[in-house]
Amino acid sequence: MEKRIRKRSTRATRRERERQAVKQKIVRDAIFIRDKWRCHICKQQVRDIPNHPREATLDHVIPLSKGGSHTYKNLKTCCRKCNNDKGDK
């Protein structure tokens, strides 16, 4: 008897699917360019250097856990420090 192996989804993807959230294919650099490589919280210039406090990250303005969507309208450029401090608020 052959077992079928199913690929497990990530927790976030599963949550989105369960609540039928809108999701777009996102190009990170397009958002960074749109926001002029500035953090939308502290307004400082962000960098594309891994593990740097001012590393460029994407922030969901309305978190996925609070019903937000993974779309261009709901994503902003944010530095790692501000994004970690903000959490899911």
C-alpha cells in the first residue's frame, strides 16, 4: 500500500486559507522602491544588509492575525527594529 505524502502548509498560509484572505504575489523590492527605502514608523533610511537593526523588512499595516491581507496596499517598508517592536499591534 502506497502512502501519499502531502506537503504541509505553513501556519500563516493555513490561517489565510481558512479565513479566505486576499493574497497577492508580492515583489519586495517594488515596495521598498515605492517607499523610497524609508521605514514608515521611524522614517529612517533602511538597508539591505541581513541581520542589521535597520535591515529592510515588510510590515503588514493591519496584521494577518487581525484580519489584514497580504497585498500591496497593506504592506509598508519597515526596519527590523521597528517591526520587531511593533509585533502584531
